[in-house]
Amino acid sequence: MITAGIKMTKTKIGITLFLLLFSGCVYYNTFFLAKKNFSEAEDARKKTGQEIAKGAAISKYQKTIEKASAILEFHPDSKYVDDALYLIGRSFYHTGEFSKAETKFRELLVTHPESPYAEKASFYLGKSRFAQEDYVGAREVFERLDTAGTDKNIRSESMFMLGDILYVQEDYDLAIPVFREYLKEHGGDELAARTQFKIAQSFYTLEQYDSARIEFSKVLDFKAEDSLKFRSLFNAGDCYYKAEQYDSGLVIFRELAEDEKNFAYLPDLYIQIGDGERLSGNYDAAIETYRKLIEEYPRLKQTAVAFYHLGTMYQDHFLDLETAKAMYDSSTTINRNSPVSSEAFAKSADIANLESFREGKSAEAVEDAVESQYLLAELFLTQLHKPDSAVVEYQELVDSFPDSKYAPRALIALGWIYDNEYLDTTKALEYYDEFLTKYPHSDYIPQVLERLSISPDSNEYDYPAKRYAEAEKLLIEDGDYLAAKPIFESIIADFPNSDYAAKADWALAWTLSKYQSITDPDSGDSGELIIDSTYILAFQDIVNNYKGTIYADAATNLLQGQGAVPKKEEQEQIENQEETGFANAEFDSIAYLDSVNKAIEAEIAELYPAPDHPTSTGEFIYPVSAYNEMWEGEIKFKILIDFTGKVTDWKILRGSGIPDMDFAASETLKETYFNPADIDPINYGKWLLYRYYIRLPEELRRSKNRE
């Protein structure tokens, strides 16, 4: 019996030992597979030279995560936990899941601070934060490793990352000395060439091209891969171009093109060589180079760029607009995603417009011919960059059609050209003085007074905008309709061709309707409207007298709120009804407001948007009177922009509902400028939609949040 018991005990011990050994074998095998997959993933990734994995490497990292996670789940007390955490963190990092990577690295550092992986985990924790743009957190990690790290490679990379944080934050003046200090201490490390390249790129971004060129050439002093050497030499050549030293740049680009290792870069090199030849005035050589590119690489983006540059040469140097247009059309057709596609299309359209405007000059309708000539001049000035040709057209217009509505604008344009293109202030002043003499009551008087540094309130000048502002102040601020009325009437009588005539007529009609306040037809104001025949006839006159203006359109929509626009016999019937006491039809204010809103929305939908960002705007001051409203949002304007990019006129389509807010936003437009090149020439002289965004001042925002 004793012998049997001993045998049973031995059997149990054997089974237990087998299970322990088998269990240990299982989790070791799991860890072994995790490590094996990670090693294979690393090999595949490093071949690409990228930190973030692609293709097959991704699946290997994912298998690493799967196997290492099994260690954490089923064997949380094993000696491989810190190994597993590190492998998972690295795998998440190299597959671009930086937040998950950060979590695993932090877990490792908290639970296993003495792990041999702690320093590496800290480094990749910093890189994970850097990838998530947590630059403060990343800097804290790298500064600690730079000063207290025990691994030389990690210390050097941490110092590099401290410079890189400043670099990506575009703080180049601080990044450069950090990078230089890195090279001083770790000049033999594998990151040295990249560090030198970033020093050069910093100078390049700062537009210090001479310094950048010198620094790019220094990259070759370090051990660098061929692609980095190529980029450094390429950028050095570009620096020569930026400094207008085209011959020196051409030497670099031609040598690069002759090196067989750079075969894949030939299209870009052909573009650079052609550009250098073109910019140095060697047009025949440039044409030959661009055509060589077109023949060897017929469908690339670079091919589209070559066609575009051929177009600019035929247009500007050879004055062959027909061939230039063909080149631009080819550029657009070859590759619509090229960086010059939209510009090529616009230039082709400009040349087509040029022919159209030239044909228009000989049109039978005089005003159409004058408009074509004005547009032709604008095209020469703003799109074709030929101020001499623009001057000829503007001057001919002024001399031949002095009574045209375009003549005053042409004189201003001539003054601007002499002031800004020819830097001839004396001649510019002559044109401005001629304008004031010939057109003392023009709508454009304020622009000329501004350029002459004369106050627009000067008593020496009387013009529609000034009178209108005076009448509007009397009406809105003082509530004195009787004083404002004769001023509005004088604008209509004295300046019938001014845009302010329609505006003044609208003001009179609106006050006749006994509306609370007088504003533009596109205002969002509301009030009690009393309808009678005088009101109907006043707005009907606007429809008849100012066809094609916003005021005529708004008057039409307003009258349609009553039904159809009354015909002449219907108007007489209304007058007769009023005299006999039968003009008591109820006005449908809801229908009226609905019709006006629909008209405004329709106009907004039809307007072409202005460029997203002006080059400059006037200062906006949030009105104190609106503090209680806590309003923020957008005000929709329609604006006119002249050939200099200045906003010359505007109207509110959708206001804030707060008069002072709308006024403050409107004031900014007086000093708002756009880049004329950002505006499609088709839209010159047309109203554009401009959205002006208003945000609460910070003190009001804090107050609102506390509430």
C-alpha cells in the first residue's frame, strides 16, 4: 500500500511539473512569436527609410500587438511584461497610433521604472507626444533625456528632437543654434546630415538665401543618403535662382541632370534648367529644354508646367498671343492637377477676352465699345502685366469719350499706374488734378481725395456720397426727416447718373412708407409699414427709373409682396380709391418680409464669392452699445473691388440686426484690400459676396462663459 501511495504521489508531482513546464513553454512561445514578428516588422520598415510602416510591415506590427497583449492578459506576472509593453508601444507608434503608443509607454514607466526598456520607452513617449503636436509634453521628456540619459544615442536624438520641436513650430531663429549645438556634440551621428539640412532649410524659409545656399552645400560634408544629397544640391541651385544668380544655379542643375543616379528626377531638373535659361533671357535655349521635357515625358505635371512657361514666353517676350494661348490650353489639357493649371486656364481666358474686347472697341453701340476698351485696359494692367498698353487704352478712352461713366475710372487708373508702376508722382498728381477738375461730383471723389491726402469732409468738394452721408445722419441719428428730405432730393436732381441717385430715391420712398428707419434695401431692419398709393407709386418710380440696380430689384420684390407690380391704369385706380376713401386694403407684412428675404437669398446665391482672405482690413471695434447683445456671427456684404484690389463700394445683404455692429463692420471695408490676382477677370466690375466674421472680444467671451 505504501509503495502504491508513493507511486501515486510521484505521478501527481510529475503531472504538476509537466503542467508548469508546458504553461511556461506556452507563454514563452507567445513572447517569442511577438518578438519575432516585431523583428520582421522592423526589418521591413527600415527598408523604406520611414518611421511609419507601410504594406506588409503593418500586419507584422499588428501580430506583435496581438501576441504581446496575450502575455499581459494571460500571464500578467511573468518576467516578460515590460518587454510586452515596450513591443506593443513601439508597434502602435510605427503604425501611427500615437495616443495608444503613449498609453503603453507611460504604463511601462509607471509599473516597471527599473526596466531596461525605461529609457527607450521615455524616448518614444516623447516622440509619440511630438507626433500628436504636444510639444510641451515632448520637450519635457527630451530635455530630461538630453541631460540625464545614459544611452549616448538616445541623448543625441533627444537633442535633435529639441531642435526639431522649434523647427516645426517655425521658430527658426531658436532652432538653428540648437541644431548647431547638436552638430558640435554629435557631428558623427547618423542624424548629422539631416540636422545640417534643417539648418539650411531654416535659413531658406527665413528667405536668407545666401546663408541657406552655404548651409545646403555643407550637407555633403556629412554621411548622407543619396536622396538627401540630391535635395541639398537642388535647393542650393534654387537659392542661386532666388538671388538672381541664374548662371551659377544652372551649373548645379545641369550637373545633377548628367548624373545617372538622378534619372528619376529628370523632369524636375528639366524644369529648373528651362527656368534658369528663361529667367536669364536665353529664350531659345529655354524653349529647347521645355520641348525636350514635353517630348520625353508627355503626360506629367512637369509637362504642364513646361507648356505654361512656353506660354508666358510667347506672350510676354515674343508677343505671339495665338501661340501663347495654344501653350496655355495644352498646359490645362495635359494635366488638370498641375500647380499651374488654374493659372494657365486664366491666362488663356485673358487672351480670349482680349480679342473679345478688341472686337468690342469697334462695336456700333458706343457705350458697349467704351466698356470693352475699359476692360481691355484693365486686362493689360492686372492680368497681362503690360502697364504701357493699359496706359494707351485708358488715355484713348479719356480723350475720346470724356462723358462716359468709364472716363473718371480711367483717369484714376492712369494716376495709379504712374504712381505705382512708373513711380512718377508728379505725373500721377496731374491725372488726379485733372479728375477733380473734370469730374468734381463723381462717385469716385473720395478715392482721389484719399490719394491726395485731402480730407473727404473738405468744404471745397461737393459730391453725392458726402451729401448722402449728411442726409442719412439727419434722418437716422437726429430723426429729422424734414431736414433730410431736400438733401436726398438734391442728390437725385443734381447727380442723376450717380449710383447715389437710386439710393437717395430709395431713402425717400422708404420714409414715405412710414418705416421706422431708413436703410439700404438689403437691410434686415423691421418696423411697421403703412401702405398707401403714394408708397406704391414711389417704389414703382424706382422700378422704372433705375432698372438693373439693386434698388429696382428690391422695389420689385417689395411690390410683389402686395401682388403683381401695378400697371399704370391700376395705379390710377389706386389713387381714385384713395380719394374716395376705399384704399383700405390690408397690407400682408408676412408676405412682404418673405418676398424680401427670398430676393436677398436669391441674390446671395447668384453672387460670386470674393477671395477668402483680404490682404488687409480696417480695424474692427466691437461697439460698446452692443455689449449686452453678446452677438457674434457673420455679416454678408456685397462688395465692389477696383483694379488695385481696394473695396470701393459695399452693401449689407444680411446684417447682424444691430445697427452699430453693422456700421462698425462696414467701416472696416474702407481699408480692406484684396490681391487683384486672386480675382477672376470675368468678375471685374461685378458685385462679389463677402462674408465678414465677427467674434466676441475676449473679455466678453470670458464673461459669457462665466454665465
